[in-house]
Amino acid sequence: MINLTSIFGTDFVGVFLLLMILLAKGWSLPARMRESKILLVLIVATIFYCAGDAYLSFIDGMPGSSLRVINHIGNTYLFLYNLIVGIGIIFLVVIHIDKSVPKLQVAFFAVLGTVEVALLSVNFIYPVVFHIDAQNCYHRDSFYVIFLIGGALMILYGYTYYFVSKIKNPALRYFPVWQFLTPIVLAMLIQAAIYGVSLQPVGYAIAFTGLVICLQNECIYIDKLTGVYNRYELDNFLKVFPRFRREKVAVIMIDLNGFKSINDTYSHAEGDAALVAFANILTQVTRSEGTVIRFAGDEFIVVIRRFRDPDIEAYKKKILDAVEEYNSTSGKPYKLSAAVGGDIFACTGEQDDIVAKIDHLMYKDKEEYYKDHPKRA
């Protein structure tokens, strides 16, 4: 038996929460436009999901051929929503952590999406996922469980990806994935177990509310131009560094060579574009292995915990190779160049002057560069 009062109440709460996020532009994240766009699409789709769930619950059991068609098409959309938004959430998590989506993951979700879309297409001809009976009432069918399993796999993947990444990059504490995935899990389990209760729409709404709060809180620690972490994160790292017992941490400082000439010759706007490009290069190199921090101006610091290499030379080469790859494809009238200096620090409980040491090593590398180039910092 469907409890319309309960469904209308929970769906109204969902729509209200999401409209507040839209009106307050909580989905807009400085320096992270791709994530902002994904989040906006997911929130708008969820508003339609909540409204659609309420309307379909209202017309369930009402006579009429047109309402029967609406009931079938509407419930198909609700199933598609769970697929598309579920994949969207996982993509948002992965992009936020690693800035790109692995090809294997894309392939997995493509297969899952194809299977579920195929089942929903067949369902129009022969009911396998759900059916609308002679009284225009919605009923689940045997292949409904496929969608439950698919949703569970996506949630499990999101949890696993986050916790594995968090071990390598503690800065992800500002992005607690479990906090906004848990409402979806609870709503999905309760709705699957108790027919007539509709909690998934409000579960998604609560999840997106939590997600927006987490992302906006993280923005306090984010450099607004480049999208990497700011000095607050470096200060926090230096404060907690002595607690990393029996760990080796690589701390690397990177500075753009000749950055002033980019500003002077091509404008400060182009200089800002160069900083953004350089931050993206460092982010792609480190991915979830470490934390990229904008230290000051065109100086960046990369922190990598549990560093296993004997020195930083291989990592330095990765950075310089990535810069050269960017130069070969950017089409810019200038070339980026970087001075790199860093070391590996043992976490023995005593804090050395880490920043002063890596700054000294970086400037030694810069001096070598300027032996063959005009000195314009």
C-alpha cells in the first residue's frame, strides 16, 4: 500500500533542499568548473526525480490509457535516473580525486549502462523490470534486482576508490565521500525492503546537500585561481608532520622559470593562464599520490606521503617531462620551464625546517637554468 502523505512529504523536502542549493549557487566551485557543471546537472535531474516520484505515486492506480502510458514512461525515467546519476556521482568523485576517469572504469560503466538500458527497452514490450497492471498500479518484476545490484556496485566502487585514495592523500579529509554516499545507501536499502515507501529521492537530495557542504568547506583550502590547495593546507601539513611516524615524505618545491617575462610580454591574464596550466600539469603528475599546494606566486609545493623511491630524481623527471609534453601541444607563443628542488624527510617526531631546505634546493636548480638563459625571474 502506497503512503501518499509520506511520499509527498519526503519528495517536498528533497525539492526544497535542492532548490535552496540552486538559489544559493552552492553547486558553483571556484576554479573547478567541470565539477560544478556535473554537480549542477545532477541537482537539476534530482529535482525532476523528486517531482516525478511524487506525481507518479499520485496517479498510481488511477484509470485511463493516457495515465497508464505516463506511469510506464515516468517509472522508466526513474530507473534511468538511478543509473545516470549514480554514474555521475562516481565520475564526480573520481574526477575530484584524480582529475580524470580511468578508461577501465569508463568501460565498466558503459557495459552496466548498456545492460540496464537494454532491460528497460525490452520492458516496454515484455515486462521484466516492472509492469503496470490492469488497474494502472506499478509492480516490480524479477529483473528489478539487476538495478539494485548495479546501484550497490557503484556505491561500493565509490567507497573503495575514496578510502584507497585517502590512504595515499590525507588532504581528501575535506572531501568525505562516505558522508554523502551513506544517505543513498540507507534510502536504497529501506525502499527495496519496504514496498510503498519512497526514500530514494530524498536520499539523493540529502546526499547532494552533504556533498555541497563538503565541497564548499574544502574551498577554504583551495587556491581560487589554480584549483590546487593553498597555504592553509601547507600550514596544516607542517603542524601534523611529526605525527607521521615511520613514514618517509617527499616534499618538492617547483617554480616557473621566466614567469615575469610571460606577464610582461603577453599580459597578466596570460600569466594567470600559465599558472593554471602549470597547476594542472602538477595535478596530473601527482594524481591521488600526493597534494599540490600553491605556495606563493608561481611557486608550488608537492607533498607525497609514504614515498618509496630512494630519491626524488625520478619524480622530478616526471614533472619536467610533463612540462615538455604540454609545451609540445599547447600552441602557446612561450614555453613553460620549471626549477625543481626537494628532498625526502623521515617522520621521526622532530620537524626540520622543511620549507627552507626545499627552497634552497629549488633555487640551486634555478641557478643552473639561468646559466644558459637570460635572468628574468
